[in-house]
Amino acid sequence: MTDTELLNGISDYWKQNIYEALVQAVGEDYQTSVSSLDLQTNNSRPFLKWDLFFRNLTFFCEKAGIPHTNIRKGGWSFVLVYDETNDIVISFMRKSRYKQLLKSQGQKNPQYLNELLELNRPLPLNQTDLFPECKSHDNSQISDKMEEALNELCVNSKDSRDTLRYVLVVFDYQGNDIQFLSAYLMGKQMEIIEESNWLGSIRPIISNEILEVTDNVDTGNSNVILNKKAFDRIKSRGQNSTVQGINVDTKVDSDIKKNVTN
């Protein structure tokens, strides 16, 4: 299925910054966080990467003046983003989870996803109903909590939310490499109405900002060597100028020189 009009309206600027938020989260940010925590096990790894991505995404939204809100459903917290230009609410999901839900024909959808998909109910499908045996359930209706979140998110939108639609961005990664990044506009039973491959629109980040991670590198309290771009990014986020015992302002030049000469 090819790209169609609604998803084509999402700007490359959005796609690029969402991609970079993911790359930073699963690469540089994750390795730096794990190093500073000195963890002996990796039970928190998937959740830590999600938290880092949502932090990076929130930073992008705040910097660009993009409406966004945090939602908690049960034990899961996530960020919803609102594209005012296209009147679209966006959330995010790993590809493995998306494939599980797709295989179940929407029957195993979490409640929040059914509520968001309710926004797409008026859309005409590009195909006949694939799963006529799947009936709508009570939890498909938009709850008061979700209504409140959408009202807060779309406060500057039209008086009516009749045109508001929901888009799911699905991603996958291997190590530090984002291998899949696509957007889907779907019906209530996970039928794909529109899809768009975002990797064809972004500028890849060729090298990770972490140059080396070892157990025997002497950098004060850190075992992570960062290059100048990584330090600059940390400073631009308004974080403390000391990173794992390294003073950003005084150590960056010497670290860069050491890495260049090695």
C-alpha cells in the first residue's frame, strides 16, 4: 500500500526529529545512563530506552512549541503528540508489539489504543472489512480520562474534534541502528488505511556519539568517552555541565584531542 494524502502531510522536520530522538535514546543516552547507574543486571533496559525516548521527544516538542501530553494507563506511561497542521494525534509502538496486535485482529489491543482508534471510525476503508466477526466492545469508547487528555492536547484546535485523527508510529532497532520507522493510519480492527515509510525521508545519523565504551578507560567517574557533538547536545538540553564526573566546559577539548591522536 502506498503513501496517501494525510500521512504525506506530516513534515520531514517532524520525522527527522522523532528519528533523532530514537537514535539518541537507544544509543548515546542509554549507554551513558547504564554506565552512570553501574547496573549489575539489565531488567530495566527496554523500559529505560522508552523513558529516554519520551524524554527526548518531550524536549523536541517543548523546543518546537508542539502540543504534547503524558498519559498513564495502568502501569504504562506514554507521550501523545499533536500535529496541529494536519489535526493528527500521534503515539508510538515497537514493531514486535504492533505485529502481535495486528495478528490478533485488534482483539488484544490495550484500552488506550482502542480509544485512540475510535478517532478514525469515520474514515472510509481502502478495503472491505477484513474481520467482520470482530465486534466493537464497550472499552472501544473514549473514556473520560482520554477525553480530558485530548481536550488538553488539542486546546487550540477547532471547536469540534470531528476531523481529529489518530496515527501510530511504529519503530524497531538493532543495537544503535533504527531499522524500521513507519506511520500508520488504521481502522478499528487494525486495518491499514494509509502507511508511510519514514526512513526514506530522514537524514541518517552515521556515527554514534559515544566513541568508545569499555571497562578500563580512565575518565574520572565515567567509562564513556563522548565526542564534542555529544557534549554540545548535553549542554543544549540545559543539563548540568558535569556529566558522570566530567566537566563539560573544561574537559571536552582535552578529550577530543586525546581521541584524535589515538
